Amino acid sequence: MTEHADMKDFSACALRPPEQVMRLARLGSLHQCRLSFMRQLTRRLSSEGWRFSRAAFEIDDRGVGHAVYCAKGPERTYSLVAFAHDLPDHLRSDRVIAEAWDATFALFDGVPDRDDIARLSRNVPVQEAGRISESELSLSRANRSVRLWTHVVDRLATGQQPDPDVITEVGYLMRTTAVYGSGKFGAADREVIADRPEMAAPFQAEMLSVYLTRWFVRDMVEHMARVQGGENAVALDPALARRLGIGNSTGLGMAPFLVNHPMLVNNWILVRETALARVRALPSATASEIALFRDLLTRSAKAVQRWRTEHPIQLARLAALRADLARVLPHVAEGLDADHPWDTLLTWAEGSLSLEGQELLVSLMLEPYGDIIDGLGPCMAAVEQAGFRIDGSMPLHQVKTLIEQQFPWALETDWTAPEATARAWYVSEEKLEPRLGQRHEEPIAPYEQPLAPGRDAALLHADLGDWPGDTPLAAFLLKHPEHRHSARRVQIAAKAPYGEIRDNTIGADMLPIDMLRAKLSFFGATSFDPRSDRWIRITMFAGAPYPPELTEDNADFWVYPEAGA
Amino acid sequence: MSLSLNETESLAKTAAKGAGLCWGMAEEAAKATRWLCARGIDACDPLVALLFRHDEEGHAQTGPERLDGDWHGAEGWLCPVACGAALSDLGKAASLPLTLTRVALPVFLLPFAASIAREFEQPVTLSWDSGQAVADGDAVALDAPPPPMSDVVLTLGGPLLAETPRHSRAETDQMILVSLGIYAARTRAPATEASRLAGAGAGLTDND
């Protein structure tokens, strides 16, 4: 049954306010939770009894060819069409501007026939340079982790299993460098599939594509080991295979998404906050709920121990998180049988833990309560169109008040200070790659994308100053069309308060990785490993059962490493 | 060529910005293009014509000078997107019947007329030199493409429309896309080696 997060939840339980939640530092500390899109997917696939099959694996001894993996649900089948390539090392780049990859993929809506495969074989391997059709729901590519790939192939080829420590250190055999969905390069728009129950939650097609890709990658590495080792080769130990996720390398392209989809982001955050409020409102916890929480907390601590990064920002956060866990584990050993245990725990955490620690605890507190939370999952989708029309009858004094309520930080910012506008988001001519530049040092300001809602709201507020307060917004916008996008934004922020980042997105000290991590955490990513302030590697589906192994027992908590795993 | 509606909207928005519209107006042009294409009305071709006119004539004020009385543009013509946006902003405060003098590519008025029809809870009829159209909420009836420039009269009322069949793709000519692409390209910064490295924040090979 689908429940809806609505205004009732605002009054019934205390939601953490947007001013607290929508700060970049906190968004950059979010962790996956049971509402994450990967976990919504695996729960659904198991509860509906989806069947999985490998329909084709026509890969030669050089590792070149194609494969098809099918997922058959109650009403429809989706197929991952994978193309494997022989990529010279010097062409292996995770950047969007790359032109060749180790493997390329499309998620096909249905079961492809020979003609579909032939058509896709001409288009999918060249990615952005090709065209796909309304029969395809996503387009993606992946590169090998050369180090782990070589290690695993060499070991399996000689009849040995790979070193578990090397597996832990890297975490994946291939990493995707882009997963395009929703209409990109000719694919079907989200609207085409949004009414299907299995696609109601956000990014389910993309998550399914990655989940099937992980299966293909395991088959590929075993295939290459057989080619190399012949009869000596062995299959990958299932327990080791399960530890492997699919890596992902994400650059700046994902950051504008968070600013450009305020209604959607609002629903993601609002649903998670609503779930948290419901849990905090519980007067007591049962023994089994407490036991599950403690078990997952311990397993989570293990995942944090395994988490590898070399970036100084994340190293510092990770050190704080490990210190947090050292405080949390003894703290929760007792007291959870008291009145309103989760509310009490979070209040303690807010005074005692880093943002990483607080948000990890929030995610864990939701775990025992699927029965009151999981129904919210489909509410995380949004129709952006709903906020598009501007209410031009709104008097200007009300527009001003909305800005003062939703953008107080922006009105307090001195926008004439160079550091306040140090950056500008732009799109490069070359392969249309989104970039972030230094406004005062590079000639990029004329190309700036509208990704600074705070600054723009402050500019609008300033220009409203001279107009009589009872003038309708329509009359103002007739004379000031340059404020049109900002006026729309301000009205959306009033309807969707969790859709607006409450920080300066063009300031000198802004970290794009905070925006990337917020989005990736909702996907269900783990092991955040920033490679710079604007580029991050993560792992997806690590610990998950492979599709043929999926059962109701293992579909939910796979993200937390089991004892011994 | 078959485009997804998201691609169409995204290209239309960037092209409109490249032709000199401000971001908010470019968003309106893009949503209007998508709305028309989703109802089987080719909007990419007229969009090129509209953007060409904007580009040729500079980026002067092309919306109505005043909202009371008949609408006129300061430059002797009206942009249908600017007029449509003003109509949509007014909603029920729009005073119909309303005469718009010399509107370029009036087909772009249809999505906005449909939007105010929803506000008024009755159809809106648009009449121009050689014909007319009716718009109502999600539905539209258009017999023949309107002329490239015409006076337009909007009146409340008109025949109730059957649901308009939805199209999930935009079908358009390759050359039209090339034209839109030329405008869109103006929004993009030329790459330099420095921006290639610093701007995206990553190196160029990943053999690890």
C-alpha cells in the first residue's frame, strides 16, 4: 500500500527543519538508508518473485562480443544488453569526454530480438555519439579496475581465489562512468514508464541496469579466467563475489541535477525526514527492534572500518565517524528500552556526534521499521511540471516575504564580495561537459548556468524594493523578465522547502562533492571516495545477492556486511 | 528524426537561451515546445523561426508594453512566448476577449491559452487571419498551422474538445535540429586545456 508524505506529517511529528537538513555540509554527510533506490529495487524484485536469466553470452576469447541478461517481473521483462570491448589501456578514462570503454550497456524494455541487438551494436558502443530509441530505458558504460581485474583473472586462471584484502581495498571489478536515463540520447522519457508500479520510485530502471551489470561483470571475469587458464581455471568463490559491487565514478554533471530538480529533491528529503519523524515519535521499541538496530550498527561499523579513501576531506570525516562509532556502540548498549528511545538517541547524537555520525545513526534508526516506512518509497518520485506555472497574481510584498523566509542566508550574504561569487557553473563546448570555473579568473561568466538560486533570489529581492507591495508579480515580471526563473524558484521553494540547498552554490568554499554525495546516498551508494573536491568514486550493490540468488531473506539488509563476510 | 520529449525540451531551452532569451523565458519556450510536440504539433520548426527573429532583431522587449487594453509590442511585434508567459501569470486576471497585435509564430500561444482555460474552467478560442484554434487544459484543436505573423484574438468559450492523443516523441527534421544546435552552442564556453583539467576536477586516464 502506498502512503503519502504530506502536510499532516509536518504537524503530527517534528520534522527536522530545512534550515537544518539542507545545508551542504550535512547533505555531504548523508548515508544510504532503507529508502535508497537500490534497496527499494531489491526488495521489490524479491517480494514479487522476479525471475532472472542469461539469454545470451556471445563473448570471444579476446573478451569481445555481447551478452543479454533478462529480469522477468509479474507484468514485464527488462533486458540488459551488454557489449564487451578490447580497450587499450591508454584509452581508459572515467571522464565524460572519453570515447571508448571496456564495456557498454543499454537496458531494453522487453526482450530484444536479433534486429534490436544489431541496431544496438551500432549505437551503444559509441555511447553519446549514437542514438537509442524509445525501447531503451538507459545507456551506460563501464571500465575495469585494472588492478583488481588483472589480479582476479590471474588467480582464477591458476585455480586460486583472489586475495580478500585486495577485493576489500578496491571493492569492484568495473566502475560505470555514466548511467544515462530518462530520454537521454533518444531513450524513453521517464514519463513513458512512470505509471508502472516497478518504476514508480525514482531511478529504478537505472538501478536495475547496474544490478544486472554486476552479474555480467562476474560472468566476464570468469570467462576471461577460463580463456587464460583453460582447465585450471576456477569460478569465483560466491562469498567473495558478493563483496564486489559495481564502482561508479561521478563528476560534476550530477551536481546541477540537485539544483535543477527542486520538487524531486524535496520529495527525497521530505520522505526520509518523514520516516525519521515517525520513528522518533514511537513511544517505545521492542526487544527485536532493538536487537536488529544493534546488529546493523555493529555491521555498519565494520563497513566503516573497510571504507577506503585518500582524500584529506573524507579522511577527516572518516576519522570523526570512527570516533563517533566508538562512542555510539557503548552508548546504545543500554537505554533503548526507555521512553521514546529513538528521539532520545537522536537528541544525544546531535550534541555528541559529527554530521557523518548523526546521519549514519538516522539511517540505522529507520532500519527496524519497514512496516511504517517502506510505503513512502514511491512518494519519492515527483512531477516537476507541478511547480512550473508562476502565480502572477501574488502581490510583491508576499514574494518578498517568501524570499525572506526561504532564503534568509542569501539576504545576509554580501554578494559584492569576490569570494561569494568566486565560482561559476558552465557547460563546455567540448562534449557538453558541465564544469565549475573561477569567475574572476576565467572568461566564463557569460556562459553561466542558472545554478545559484540564493544569489538570484537576493537580486530579485533587491529589485522588488522600489515597487509598491500590492503590485501583482505578473506586472513586475513583464518589466523584469530576467527575474522570471528566480520568481518561479521562490514560489517552488514555498511549496517544496526541502528542495532548496540552504548554502551558496557558487561560493569560494563550496565543495561540489557534497552535492554529489547527497544524490548518490539516495541511490544507495557506499564507500564514498572523493578523488578531488569535484569528483567522487563510490560502490553500488556491494554485498547484494546476485540476481539468481535473490530471496526475501537476503533482499533487504545486504548493504551491511554479515559477520565473517 | 525521433527525439524524446526531454531531449526536445532541453535542446529548446538551451537554444532559446542562446538566441538571447533570459533563462526564465527560455524555460517557458521549452515547456511550450514540449507541450505542442506531445500533442503531435511540430514546434521545433516554428521555434527556429521564432529564435531567428529574436536573434536578428536583437533582444529588445518583445512582450506587451502594458497589460491593460489590446497588447502591442514596443518593437512592432509580439513574442508569443512572452505573451503566453504574461497570460499564464495573469491566470484568471486576464481580461478576455483580448487582442494581441502582430504576434510572431502564434502557435506558441496554444499551451498558455490551454493553461488559462484550466483557470477559467472553459475553453479558450484563438482566432487569427486565416483560421482558429481551441485550447482547453490538456487538449487542443488546430486545423492548420497558423501564419508566421498575425493579429490574434483570444476569447473565452468554444467547442468542448475530445482528449488530444498524446505523443511520447517529437518527430522533426535533422536540419531543424542543426539550426537549434547552432543557437544552443552559444551557451557553451570554449574549452581550454586549463578548464579541461581544473574545471571537471579529474585527470584523463584511470588505469587503476
